[in-house]
Amino acid sequence: MLRIRDLHAGYGATPILFGVALEVRAGEAVALLGKNGMGKTTLMKTAIGFLKPTRGSIEFDGHELTRLAPHAIARLGVGLVPESRRIFPGLTVRENLELGLSAAADRSAAVRERRLAEVFQHFPRLQERLRQAGRTLSGGEQQMLAIARVMMAGARIILMDEPTQGLAPQFVRHIRDMVGELKRLGVTVLLVEQNARVALAVCDRGYIMEKGVIVFEGPAKELRESPVTREKLGV
């Protein structure tokens, strides 16, 4: 579903990615692991169109993404849950969710109500807080809202950037379970995480990135047991 080849990107004259190659098959959850500052977020920003690569290809379901604007990429079914969550703090939970629908190809009332029902099935806490402003939610609830907003858009693949960062253990477990549930629903996931134990517990395969390069890849079980994972990530 997502294939990245020989990707080079950076900020201005500062290169960050050096020939990255990875792929995510339909229905998979794939982990992209690495310490801070290794290029994981840069890869996500490039995949969603916020950064333009200097070289390489990003293909989603047969569509070349490197020439498209972010909104066009979103309309194809690529969703991003950014590291900082980026919810609208002054808007209510419902308003945040309905804004997610703006990235959908079909924005009819019927689609809106169906997707709201699906979101509430997985995140009943959001239904309880529909009229609350985003700023009043806990960190875990804001993360739920960020994921739910992408679900409202009907994303076929979700790029999740450090979803468990700074969360209490009960919310970390909830996010882990949510990734598993997304897989069950047929949604493909590329999960960027520093918490390798959580990521490899729920993902099918994984990649380890170091200094803008993929240095190791394999099935999740292999990564859990590999000395390379311990060496590169300290786990």
C-alpha cells in the first residue's frame, strides 16, 4: 500500500534522510523505531506532503505522492496523527471530529453520522465529552481525539507519530489496543515510536532508523529478540 524508495529529504541545506526505503502492506501495522533526532518525524512529514524530498519516490496505492499537496494526499486516504496531536484547543470535541471529515471524499451527513458512531464505539470517552473544549481534555484524551479525527476522514492508512509519548500507562495500553483494533478494521498503520516494546507488541514488522538511514528491518518477533534492537534502542 505504501512504498518509499531512495528517499532523501531535509530542511533547507540540512539533509536528514539519506536513501530511506520501506514498505507497508495493506492491513499491516509497521513500526518505525529509533531514538530522538534520527529522522523519523521528517519521514512522516515528507510522506504527508509537508516536506518535499530532494530525491526518491513515495507511492501510495499506485499514486506518486511526492508531487501532491497535503490536502490531496489526505483525500487519497493517507491520515497523519502528529506527534504534538494538533487538536484545536478552542473547539469542542465534536467540532474537532467534524473538521476531520473535511479531508474525506464524501462529506455527506450520512457519512458524518456513521463515522461518529464508529468513533464513539472505540472511544466512548469522547462521546461523554462531546461539548467540552479540546483544551480541557487530558493528554490521553487528546491523543484519542487526534486518532478519531483521522478516522473521521476515512483514512486507509494512518501515520502515527509517537502516539504514546508523555502518556500515563493506562493510556499507553489504550493506544496499543487501538492500533490492534485499527488492524482488525482493515486500516493500515505506520507507527513511529520510541517505546519499542509497545510498538513491537502490536506491529507485524519493524524498521530501525539511525541518522536518517534504515539500519535494520524484520518481523516484530525478530526485532524483539535481536541484539541490534538492544544496541540501537537500549531495550
